Amino acid sequence: AQSVAQPEDQVNVAEGNPLTVKCTYSVSGNPYLFWYVQYPNRGLQFLLKYITGDNLVKGSYGFEAEFNKSQTSFHLKKPSALVSDSALYFCAVSRTGGFKTIFGAGTRLFVKA
Amino acid sequence: DAGVIQSPRHEVTEMGQEVTLRCKPISGHNSLFWYRQTMMRGLELLIYFNNNVPIDDSGMPEDRFSAKMPNASFSTLKIQPSEPRDSAVYFCATPGTGTANTGELFFGEGSRLTVL
């Protein structure tokens, strides 16, 4: 069975500071890992993914994520937060070649000016 | 391509009424996912289709829920009869922007359902 854990309901950070949103996963076989962002009253938007290769993946809007196989983690990071980054962030996992994508509970990011 | 199109965007109905939510996936894809989002339960996978065939409907809450994908251009999610606990935002999503499954999903804007 696949599962995703986002241990923080909310992350608060000051504008200009680095941010980290945490995610751990459980899946049999090699995982496909994803981050999505959701703004109010909108659908989820894809940010970045890890399929294979370099453990550090870069995505949209300056976000990046680091895959750590031993810790089964895929934390989302950004070197310098913007107020406009404030949104709901979801981590997701699917099995290699599979279609079923399972999402974490989401982490609300607040960036204060 | 206009992306994934969902209708209606908002629906308010009374308990016991039938509700039909519609989704037009990104053209060229015959895989489609229905998710439900609530504050209490987060984002739940209800059902997904591949080649227009339901592959996994284990997330469908109960027999009041049904989904169809009669062709690659259209899918429906029906609730009959609706109950207040069905109030949620329902999302439709399709994989990738080409014919290959590259893993990521593209979501519609959602249908917000309120059952009174």
C-alpha cells in the first residue's frame, strides 16, 4: 500500500527566509514522488517530480525537493520565500509505472512580509 | 488545449437529490482520476480509469456514488441520493500533457458541492 505523511499542518516563515515543507512516504518498489500547490478555490498545480536520477530536483517558481531514499523523505525547499508562495502544498506518491497517485494531507504555508 | 474542464463549478442541492458532476479531460488521454477534497479527510482518490475502464474504484464511498467514462472526452461522477456529508470539492485529473504517462496529474478547477 502507498502512503504519504506531511507531519506539519502549517509552516510559517518570513519573506526572504528559506522554507522547508516536509514529506515522508511509504511505497513498495521505486516511487514516483510529486509536489503540488493549491491556491484558494483552484485546482492543484504540479510543481515538481522525482522519477529517477539526481536526488535534488528543481521545479517551478524556484522550488526544489530532495529525495532521500534511506529516510524515505522528499522535502520541498526554497532558498528565499515570497509572500506569494503562501498556499496549500501537497506531497504525492505513486508506484513506478503505476497510475494510482496518493496525496498527503497537505501543509499550509504562510509567508509573512 | 484548454486543460481539464469541470462543470458545474458550484452546485447547491437538497438532500436526496441526484447530483451529476462532469469532466472533460485533456484531449488525447483516456486515463482519468476523480478525487474528493474535504477539510476533514483531505484529498481522497475515489476512482480512476485507464482506457476508459475503471481500474480501481475502492475509494468510492458507497453505492450512492457511481462514475462513468463512456469515451476519452468525457466522464461523469453521479451521487444518488445525495447527503449533506457528500459536501466537498470534487476534482477531476488526467496524467501528463502528451500520450505518455509521465506521472504528474493535471487537475481541473473542481466542482464545489453543497448538499443542504
